[in-house]
Amino acid sequence: MPIIRNNQYKPPFYLFNQHMETIFPSALRKVKGVQYERERIETTDGDFLDIDWVKNNNSRLIIASHGLEGSSDRPYILGIAKLFSQNDWDVLAWNCRSCSGEMNRREFLYHHGFTQDVEEVVQKAMKEGYNEIVMVGFSMGGSLTLKYVGENGGNLYPEIKGAMAVSVPCNLSSSSRMLALKKNKFYQNRFMRKLDIKLREKEEQYPNLIEIKPWNTFTDFHEFDSHYSAKIFGYKDAQDFYDNVQCYPHLKNITIPTLILNALNDPMLTGDCYPESVAEQNKYIELELTQHGGHVGYLQKGKKHTYAEERALSFFSKILNKS
């Protein structure tokens, strides 16, 4: 589809650069009034996932996927849950392994392409009997969402009507290089610190699983992933890991209406994270590029909901009204 170049969205005046647009919503935004019902589901490989529901006996459901080291309690997930539940949708917000407040059982955590868990969640949703299901993901959750709908192609469950990804690193190599820049290392180091804590706890569960090194001995995510992620998941090195788990190669196979919303000033995205050529060739993909928004930001002056949340509601409403 043609690329949507959105010059209309503008952040509040006090979010005066890409870092403020990214950090302020993450650290200070509060979303109140969402009451989850938690359910634990057992995975086919002997682990568990904690999923959080907002149920109002609706026939349509949105599945929301969080970002790296996020959870269903992040404000961008709560914002989706609140907006959609107020507009006649049920909500399923799920937590990746180790992200619900309790360490998972298996020797590995999760990654940007760990779609076997997305399938577990979708199967659970299918058993609930929903007629119409849509999927939204933020950052890493967007990667999971896009990879899932792409790798399944025309074999998706017919109940899944559409997908949306926000601030998604479609190409992990490009994103890794962006995070390694001096001006963006704040984000990289924050992720590595949080993952370091979990990896040390995982090593207590599985002694000698992998050599634990202080997070600050790694200069960038490429080194970090070569030492940890690639080895744990059976890849040669970080590049091999990125090439095999990222969503980019699967975008061409998407066969349901899909919106990718990425900001051009996102401090974590560059290059093929903005998949313009793929979107132009795939009639099912809308790629919307905004000048502002930061990474999973999109706050709006005088509004409780972000532009991304309102855009999701309008996009999915349009899809279902056509079907």
C-alpha cells in the first residue's frame, strides 16, 4: 500500500525532543481504572504464561503484546485495555515468560521472534469462542505480532481479522546499531541491566547454563546477544540470532490488514525498521510514518489516550465494519 506520511501528529510542547517523547510517557504516565482478571496457562513445553483479561461478554477481542522487559501493567498496554474495553471489546493482555512478576520454569526467557508463545495465547483466545480477534503489539510485542501473522500467512485462524504494530524494530540489526549510538545508550543500558538481573536468577535455577558476565562489560547489544541470546537459543552469534528471529523477512507474507506505526524520530529505529519497500509491495500492509512520537510515546495534548491507542481503535473498527 502507499506509505502514509503523517505530519499532523504533534506532541505536547513540553516533550521537546525524541527522548522526552519516549521517557515521559514510560516513566510518568498513569492509566487508572483497568481491572484485570489474571489467568495462568500451561505451555506445551512445560512452562507457563500469565495472561490478564478484561471481559465484558463481547464477541470481539484484542490481544495486546508488550515490549522488551515490559508487562501487561505498562501504561501503553493499560491504555489499550482501557480504551478498547470502553468501546465494546474484550481484552487479553499477556505477559512474556518471566515478565509477570514470577520467574518462568524453563531455562530460557523470550525474544522478539518467540511466536510459539503467541500461538499459545491465540489458542487460548480461540477456546473462549470469540468471533473476531485483532492483535496489537508495541516495540518487541510488535515484532512478535508481525512475525506471527507473517509466518502463518494464509493459514491464520479466520477469526484473526487484523494486526497493528507500534514502534516496532522490524530489523533487529538496524535497531541494535541505533541503540549502540552514544546518544541512545541510556536505553540500551537500561535493557541490559534489567536482563542481567533475570539472567542471574536464571543461572541459579540452572547452574552452569551459561557464563554470567557483568552487563557493563558488553559494549553493545550485539555483544550481549552473542554471549547470551544466541547461545541460549542455539544460534551461532548475534547476527545469526537477529536474522532468524526478526519479523522483517515475514512481512511480505502477511495476508490480513496490518498497520505499522513508527515515528521517524524514534531513538531505537533506523534503516529497515521502516519497511517502505515491503509495504509498497504488500497490499495488506499500511505503513504510517510520523515525524514525532519517539519510542512508544505518542502522547496528545489534553487527551488521556495516546495517538497510537486512538489510531488502533479507528483502524480495527474500520476493518471489522468492512468484514
